[in-house]
Amino acid sequence: MGTRVVNMVGISKQFGGVGVLHSVNLCLEAGEVLGLVGKNGAGKSTLMKILYGVESADSGTIEINGRQVGVAGSAKAMRSDVAMIFQEFSLAPTLTVAENVFLRRLPTRRTGLVDVRQCQERTSEIVRSLGSDIDVNVPVATLSVAEKQLAEIAKALSQKASIIIMDEPTAALTSDQVEFLFSVIRTLKSRGVSVIYISHDLKRVLEICDRVSVLRNGRNVSVVDARAVSVDDLACDITGEEPIRATRREIGHPTSAAQVSRASDSILEVDGIIAPRVHGVSFALHPNEILGIAGLSGSGRTELLEVVFGVSQPREGRILVNGIPFRGLTPAKAIELGLYLIPDERQTKGLVLSHSVQDNMILPVLQKVMTRFLIDRRKCTELARRLSQQLNVVAASVRHRVANLSGGNQQKVVLSKAFATGSQIMLLDDPTVGVDVESKREIAQLVRQHVSSGKNAAIVVSSELELIAELCDRVLVMREGAIVDEMRAVDEPVTEARLLALV
Ligand SMILES: Nc1ncnc2c1ncn2[C@@H]1O[C@H](COP(=O)(O)OP(=O)(O)OP(=O)(O)O)[C@@H](O)[C@H]1O
Ligand SMILES: [Mg+2]
């Protein structure tokens, strides 16, 4: 046993009367990389913010390097040993790397002036010791995400932090950048610095961590030795599902005759697409099918859907809709062809928040409600009322501002636009993010209803693997811009834990 540097015992926390952490324990050794995993909302970030001292706990104790620190109120001052790197970085974009690293502690000369040279030299020394050669005199705004992360780590080290918390550090990194981050983490480890590593990428977690702590619904589930556990076991701990030892069917095998004939009746074919973050993706979508795309954020899933909808153009590859290839597809053309994209960020990409339910709903079908040069308000209201009823949008009236609706109802308004255009192929990008349980169920039901009629179909991308497992007939697993696996519900049970182990 090494030296224990963190000991959190019985940490509990409520937000507005709702318990999010229930007597959670966590300990960390010197020079150890500890993984912290769990589903969205399991309480990982909250637990780490409590350790870092920017969030208070209702009860429990924390010891850092042998010293008891308070858990109530802002106890951040007590935690000079701890640094936390958030996904939204805390660097000042207009300042240089060196200025950021020494912000508020700039070395001064005897004259009282800032010693710029010393600041630069010390920063580049730290940066070089981590194996990087970035210029510390450029503004942080000009750096890549990976370089910003490095600047954050340099800042932590300059503050002599011996415990560094990284909250989802790899979500926006390419695989080369992840390799580099891992080499930095190994360097830190060799110097006795401890790292707590939060991530949904279980393969990577097992690659870099010594031990992994699993949280589920704000409770400790297990702490495992990373060398002794498989990704599947970890996935089951996270979801609480029983392991299924089904044999995994690799893709790339010759498809059966039945599947080939099905491919020929596909309504959408994506053939060898190469685009930013998408590296050669092909698949077909069939009538009455719900096709899931399971992947972590950053896997290229959003970029893929955007190419299919014509938001961006692929560098290579073809898209065929009902057998006809299209080049230079635009969203307007895609809608004409019967596609509709429900985008990932509904508030910025999917809705005009300051407008009414009705105005949002009719936006994509203005020509349907026009009489010569004027908008027929009566027709608009009729259409909006019909859609509201069909999708069960709960709002005082269709004139109500969308900004004031709940997340679930906002998402139903976005979905209604796909129904209004009479789309054949719905592309849904993370449709249930921040949506309440009841609305989630309704949205899943609406998608099922949609694909059951005519030659309709849907593609569902989601971080909520539970939704994909439950809803989809077939699932493509996407990792680092490529399809790495395929599962069909008719062949094998598609469960949340299995998907989690594959993404
Ligand atoms: N400031 C807050 N006010 C109210 N509820 C909050 C607050 N911060 C977090 N929560 C709730 O606490 C629970 C745990 O959230 P937390 O962010 O710790 O989860 P997480 O495990 O980090 O999830 P993710 O993987 O999505 O980042 C969630 O239900 C979340 O909605
Ligand atoms: Mg979090």
C-alpha cells in the first residue's frame, strides 16, 4: 500500500431536496491513476467538485494528504494540493500560455515589475518536461483542445498540485491526442502525482487507470483493479445489468444472401463517407427500421448525421436516397427528399426560443400555410394545434413562447417539425438529452409510430445507450469516426451494458 493522499468518507449531497450522493467513499494513493465511472447523472462531477472544494457536501469527511478539510461551504482555500481540469477550460483565452500558468502569481523582479522572462522560462520548462514543445508565448485562444488541456496541466503543476482531477478529458480529443495525454499522465504518475480520471470511454479507462471506482445513482457500487476486470464487467457494474455472454458478431464478414437482398431495398445508403471526424462510413437504412448509432460524444456521430442531412459536405463518398445518388446535398434539398434532422442542441440549432410554439412548428412548412403572398394565420393555428395534439405538447396555448416550455415539451416541438414536413427518414441526434422520463417515453413512442407506417425509417444517435438498446432494431457502434461493430436485435439481445462495453 502506498501513501493515501485522499480519503473521502460518507459523502452525502442533496440538490433541492433530491439526494445525488449517498454516503459515498473514495480513496486515492500517491502516484495512482484512479478511474471514476458511472452513467450520466451518477454523481461523478459532483463528488469531484466536493473534493476540489467548489461544491459543499451535506455530510461526510475528507482528508487530503493527512489533513482534515471541511466539506461545508467554500473550503477551496484548504485544497492547494488539488487541481481540477474541467471540460470547459478555465484559461483566459487572450493571455499567453505562460501568463495563464502564472496568472495571479506572476514572478516579479526586485523593481516590482513582472518578470516576463522567468515566467516564460518556468512555463516552458514544465511544458517540455511533459514532452511537449508548444510555444508558451502564444495566446491560449490559438491552441487546439489538446494543447489547452496541456496548459491546464502545466498550470496545476506550477501550483504544486499533487492531485489532479480530470473530468472527461478525452471527449474532444483525437486518438493521437489521447495517446499524448496518456503519456503526460504516465509522466505525472512517475513523479508521484495522483490523477482521478473521469470518462465514459471504458476501454481507455482500463488502459490508463490502476483502479476504477464505479458509481451508480449516487452510490458506490464497486472499486476494481483495472488489470483484473474486463470492459464488459465494468459496463455491468455501471448499468446494474447481468452480464450476457453472447458471442459477439464482428462486422466485415460476408453478409448473408438475405441481408444483401435487404440492402437493395434500402431507402438510404451511405457509401464510404469521409468528412471531418468521419473516416469512411458505409451503411444502409431499410423501410420500417430504427437504426441506432451508439458512440461517445466526439466519436463522429453528430458529424455523420450532419453529412447525411447536407449540413456539411463529405470529402469523399456518396449518399443515395431511395436509390438515387446525391452530391452537394443541402438541408433544403434533404427535406425535399424526405429527410429531417432533429439536431443535438435543440435550444440553439432546433428552435427559435423567443418565438411561439406555433411559429416554430410552421417554420419548415411555410409554403403550406401561405395564401398567395400572405401567411394564413388560421391555417397556421390549425396545423400547430393538430401537431400539438398529435405529439402531446403541453403548453398553455400554441401562442406560448417556446423558451418557457420544459425540456421535454421543447423537444416535442422540434420533433413536430419532422412530422409537419411529412418526412420519411427521421435523423435524431441525442433526442432525449435533458428530457424528463415521461417525455422520453413519449418521444420513443413517436419514433416507433413514425417508422411503422409506409416506408418510413429513423436513425437514432444517442448518448443514452439505454434508449438505443430499447428502441433500435439494429445498432452500429461508432468509435473514432468509424463503424466498429454492428448488432441486430433479432440475432442477439442488445443491452445497455453490451453497448457500453463496445463504444
Ligand atoms: N447545481 C446543481 N443543481 C441541481 N442539480 C444538480 C446540480 N449539479 C448536478 N445536479 C444533479 O446531480 C446529479 C449528478 O450530477 P453529476 O453532474 O454529478 O453527474 P455525472 O456523473 O458527472 O454525470 P455526467 O456523466 O453526465 O457528467 C444529476 O442528477 C444532476 O442533474
Ligand atoms: Mg460530469
